[in-house]
Amino acid sequence: MIDPASERRSQRRVEASLPVQIRGVDAQGVSFDEFTEALDVSRRGVSLLTKRDLPMFASLTIVIPGRGPVRPGEGPTDFFANATVVRVAKEDEETFRIGIRFIGATLPMYSAETT
């Protein structure tokens, strides 16, 4: 059975456990720098769990180690992107699942999707 929500998505998501660093300001105005893991990934964003209460449309900086462009003789670089929070859901008493969309960047390791 096809999930109707996945039909509305512009990018195919892939379940992944990638280390991710997020930096920004939470809903209480506190700056943070957190290391976590992506739950799923697309070329344009990630979904992850965090203990930070982040408001919709919060601006973040995302770093995904080793997933950036490959430099000759050096190997892969880190992927850096500015991003915005596009989905927030409470998982439990302490944890939020957030959806993050990259701004002006796409994750280069994924091939073009077809619909």
C-alpha cells in the first residue's frame, strides 16, 4: 500500500543512520551545537531526533561528516548547509522528531529521483 504522505513529497527519502551536527537557537533563545543521527535522508533534507525544542522555520546549520564533495587526493569533505525546520513532532516527554530542509544545497550522494 502506498503512503499518501509519501506521494506528496518532492524527494524520495532513504532510511539512514548518518551522524549529523546541528547548530542554531532553540525555542527558548538558547544557542546550541548538538551531535545526533539522521533517521532518514533525501537530497534536500533530513529527519532526526533531538531533545531541543525547535520552532517551525527555525534557522539551522547542518554538518554531515564525510558526505560533501570529493576533493582529488583528499577524499570526501564534510557537507555543510544552512537549513530550516519544516516539521516538528513530539516523540515522547523529552524528544522531538524534526524535519529539516536544506537551503540552497543538495546532498550530492543521492542520484536524481524519478516520480
